[in-house]
Amino acid sequence: MKYKTILIAGGAGFIGTNIGELALKRGYKVIIFDNFVRPGVEENAVYLEKLGGKIIRGDVRSIDDLTRLPKINAIINLAANPGIPWSIKWPLYDFSINTLGALNLLEMARKLGNTPVLFASTNKIYSEEINEIPMVERKTRYVWKDKKFKGINEEFPMDSAGKYPHSPYGCSKAAADLYHQEYFHIYGVPTVVNRMSCIYGLHQKGVEDQGWLWWFVEAKKKNLPLNIYGNGKQVRDALFGTDLAELYLEELENIKKHQGQVYNVGGGLKNTVSLLEVIDYLNKKGGKKLKLKFYPWRPADHRIYISDITKITANSKWKPKTTVWQGIDKMWEAME
């Protein structure tokens, strides 16, 4: 096994927990590197440690923290401020983690002799320009007018020429996205950029601002109110965490095929859902109906975002396995 020791930065988050669990089961040595700022991730760290993962508390913004890490063979960078509201309130904090922290890891990889780096980018690198794609408003969701349109592919422009907002979060992740591309072209670091849509699943500690599918299930379970920004008809393609974990290891284990690539990653056309549709599905599980309060749209919110996953499925044997409703049911059962 060439890449026997994997560093997962931000590894105590739910995506890191899913990737770490799978990697440990496959025989990799896994180092979980996290600053534990996010409430609840300590539970994930305990779980991974029981499976054999090594837990190191540290911050990607700190060169000292990175230099004391043991020898590694690969890096999966999930470390980030994950939410738009936080980036609007604290843009320097957002930049320091999402961009500077990512650059620190890239430099570490270069100095280690071009260690592979797999980077978790986001669909938020694309601005509100996506809302200019012709769409129709239906009863429970927006749909694109062109029924043959497969979704947003990697060629969709990141720069909207000043016409549309991205959010500070989108800007910091876009900068890091580009740095990963350049470190491959200029220095030969084997990088892969995954521009991810709605990722959800087990071990997620969802809150209102991030991890919305988990948050909706938790709100239904605990009879908590839901704040909806917009009309609830916005659509996302959703990808279950265990399916995403398989993708990251596919990319690492076949790095020569994937190095230098940028992929739009999500559930694709077969796994799309609107907020209203999820609310209706959860309400059918019985008990008190979810209490909703509606607010104005937030800046840089896409009416529809669906990943065109043609490129990644063509370049690999990977494809989503878990439907949205299966994934929601698994989260529902896990919370009982």
C-alpha cells in the first residue's frame, strides 16, 4: 500500500469520520488532525480512535502544529470554516482557515516530496450567476427549463465579472481551489479538487447554518422550529457520506489517473431534493409537524444547484449508491 499513512485535516468532522472509518477498515494508518472548534466532534474522535485512528489536536493555520506531525504519505484536506453566515460575520477567520490553512498544507506536501493532496472544495465557488439559468417555479421546487440539462459542470465560470456575489466563504474556497490546481501545474504536487454539493450522513453534527439535512431530521425528532431562508423550493443534489468516502479513496488509490483534476461532486440528477420536499417527507413520519418560519433569501443562495457528475463517473468506477430518501432514513434511525 503506497499511501499507507493518511493525514485527514479536519478529520473529526462528519466527512472525515466517514473517510477515516473506511480507510481504517481498508488497512490504512489514519491521523485525524483537528482543532475541535466544532461542537460535538469530540464524539467522532473517540469513535475513530477506537477503530485505530491516531488523534492529534492542531490547527492548519499553525506551521508549528503541522511540523510536529509524524511522517505521512497522503493528505485529505477537509479543514474549513464550513458556513456562509460565519464567513460574513468573520471574513478574516474564514480566509485564514479556508485559504491560508490550505496553502500551509500544500507547502507541507511540496516539502515532503510532492505528497498527494485531496481537497474538499465546494459548489459555492460558483456565484449567483447560476440563478440566471432559465428555470420554472413548481409547487414544491424550482426546475430548469431545459429538461436535458445535466447540471453544473466544471466549465461553469467561477468568476462572474463582478455581477453576482459568491459570499466570503465562496471566495476563500475558490482561492484555495485555484492554489491546488497551481501546485499541480507549477510544482507537480498530485492534487485533486472535489467541488462538493450537499453532503450529508452519519456522524454529522448538523446545525442551521451547515448540514441542513441532518438539522431538518434533528428538528423533526426534537420538535424544534425550522427557519427557512427563501421559499423552500431551492433544490440541491445530495450525496451520502459513505458514498463520498469511497470516492476519496478511489482518487487516492488511483492518484495518477486523477492528479490535476477538478471534479464537481454530488448526488447528481438522480438524487435531487428541495427543502419543502424533505419537510413533507419528514412530516409523514408522524408526530407533530415541523414548525416553519420564513425569512428573506440570503446572499449568494442558489435557487437550483445540481452537480453534473459526468466527469468523475467517466474517470472512475465510482457512482452514488444511496438515494436521498434512503440516506434520510438512515439518519432518522441513527438518532433513535
